[in-house]
Amino acid sequence: MNVFYNREGIGDTLLVTLTTEEVSNKSFEKKGDVVRIFNEENQKTVGFNIFQASNYFKLENANGHVELNEELVNDLNRVIAHYGFEEKIEADFSPKFVVGYVKEKVKHPNADKLSVCQVDIGDDVLQIVCGAPNVDAGQKVVVAKIGAVMPSGLVIKPSELRGVSSEGMLCSARELELPNAPQEKGILVLEETYEVGSEFKF
């Protein structure tokens, strides 16, 4: 789940996305200031647009990705219920940027410049396809998990690169917009002191 607000760009509208999956057959149901967006094939809700959002939420400093917290989720559910929708939004508050350990790196079978990595993030091992020239087994790295929103606004989604599935992204310092990030290609390799599975804060 991700929430976005950009008053200058799109007006006083809160955009709520509940899935990272691509949905081709979207339909819409409007009640008052709330629009439910759903998959026409299975009727599953994929998001909400809430108009006149500043009437319902504290958005004074919001610009772009809005950080999730329990108060915001409770307010969302209150507004949605007020306009007659029975859906209840549940949010995952676990960190989306974490320290990972590259357990294995093999050459991509169908692409010379891509590697297929098995990355331990503490409670799971993710397969991530990476194009960085400096990635290698034994490194501690920053992993953007599915649902993470990069500083650029890019939302990390499950993907398939040249026929191989990828469940996240290994990040460079430049992609994280860290101060004094090198401009050359390459992921950010962390020091050994970082704990695998811990949140990476930037």
C-alpha cells in the first residue's frame, strides 16, 4: 500500500494504491469525495482516490509519497466508511528499505550485463536481478522491497527481466539520493557492521 499527494501537480486529491500489480481492466465507483478503483475481472479493490483531501487529512507538508502510520490508515478507513464503502484498508508498516546479504550471484542466462542474485533479508531470501557491475556474493547491500517508493517516485514492483523473475531492487547511493553519491554505475556496498534485515534509513 502506498499513498501519494501532490497538490500543485494534481490538485487536492489523495491517491491510495493497494497493490503493485498491473491491472488492465480498471473500473471506478464514486461516492461523494471517494472513488474506489477496482479490477473489473475479479472486483478486487486496487486503490482509492479521495478528493478535497485536505478536509479530511493533515497534509500541510505532504508532497509526493506520504509516509504511512496508524493515524493515517485510521483516517482513511473513517473517510471510506463515511461514504458508504465497506472495505477496510490494512497496511504493512514493516520497513521497505532493508539491509540484505548477497548469498549468491550467477550470470543471467539471457543477458550479458545482468546478474541473478539470491539476497538474504533476514526473514526471507529474495531473487533479485541486478545490472550493477560491482555486485558480488558476500556483500551487504541496500534492498528496496516490493512496494518501496524510491526518492524519484518509482514504486518497486515484481518484475521479470529477460525471463527471470525479480523481487526487489539493489540500490545505488545515487538512486537513494544520498549526499555525495558517486555518479558512476554501481550498487551501494555497506560495511560489515550493518545487520542483515535491519531497516536502512536515509
